[in-house]
Amino acid sequence: MLAVSTPLKRVKIGKASSQPCAPIACTECGIYNLCFAVGGDTDLSFLNTLVKSRRTYKRGEPIFSVGEPFRAVFAIRSGSVKTSVLTDDGRVQVTGFHISGELMGLNSLVANRYNSEARALETTSVCEVPFERYEELVEQVPGLQQQMIRIMSQEINHHQEMMLLLGKKRAEERLASFLVNLSLRLKHHSQPAEELKLSMSRSDIGNYLGLAEETVCRVITRFEEESLIATQRRNVRLIQPDRLLEISRGGPAIAK
């Protein structure tokens, strides 16, 4: 889920660590939303019925690749993951960054093959949920189907927001939206919303947002000079989240 030569101050926030992240609580995981369809106080042992295996991936290791047969949905228990595709002209396009508690692979359900590549950005633990097992459980727990539709709907909304983001012209809007969105996702999974760990590189962020790497560096530096954020290596603290939200919505640009 950030060094290049630039006349502005360098901001070192993307150097990855080999230290594993603390796993997220099962109740904050995307799979728990499926289990909760059982109703009431969900017995967490039901998770073991869905989850086939838990595996830890090293930084850069693929979780699934383009064209592989669709076999399972993956829930990130700790760490973070980057998804990407190859364009027609052979370039890599980053399509998303995924954090603890989120699901991956649902968009491959229709094609029955994974349509993107997923790689760990750091030491990452995931739970694998075979879709064939889910289909069996739907007959036993009808509410599971409704929960799956809700999760897929959330994913569609995320992609729509991304399309709107790429339609924005100012680099400040795009980067502010990226930081605000990540903060909201962390909050949704009961993690500190104003302490961000950017495990992805500035180059990957630029690729994702449609910006040059140098532009990402400059905007981060401007945000820091305006006391909107504070950075320490790859950790970013949101000092003025409301101001970032304003910028993300097209508010006045920061000082040049």
C-alpha cells in the first residue's frame, strides 16, 4: 500500500520494513461481515468454516497473478497489498492498495480468472476463503448471499470514487483524496485514522493517481510545509484532516 532527485526537501516515507504488522482482530475483517450474516452474536468459530488457510507472504511475493483460475477470495489479516494490471502497450498500471481487514479477488468472480496481480507490499498475512465453500454455505445460511452483495457493492463504489478522482485536474486534490480515503478505510476497520503507514512507493502512488513521481514528492512536501501532515520515514500523520478533506473536494489550493 514512499527517493528521487528534486529541488525540494526529500520526504522519506516509503522504505519498506521486513517487520510483520500486528494482525487485525477477526471482528474487523471483511470475512467477519460474511460470518455476521448468521445473525446476533456470531460464533467466531464460523470463520474457521469459511477460511481454508492462513498464509504469510514476504514483500514482493505474489498472492495471485493475472489469468490464474479464480479459486478463492483473500482477506488481509495484517500488512498491505498492491494490485496491478498490464496495459495493452505493456505498461504496469496500479489499480489499488489494500489494507488489513479488506477483501481481494471479488472482481474476478465473473470471469472465473484473476484479472489483476496482487503482491505483498510488506510482510503480509492473508486468510484464503475458497469460493466453492462459500457456495455450499449459502444453502445453509441464506443471509450470506446478501452480505456478499453488500461487500461487492462497496467495491463498486470504491472504483467509482477512483474514476472521479482521476477526473480531477489538480495534483493536490488527488493526493489529498488518497490520504483521506486511506484514513477513512483505516477508521472503518477500527485502526488509527490519522496515523498512516504508506508501505507503497511514491512511484506506485503516482502511477495509481495518474501523477509523475516528482509531482507526488512536491505535493507531499507542500502538505508538510503547510502543516497539513507530518512525515517520518514511511509514516504520515494527518495534522489537519479537515483541511485535506476540503482540498480533496476542490477547495482552495495550498500555497505555491
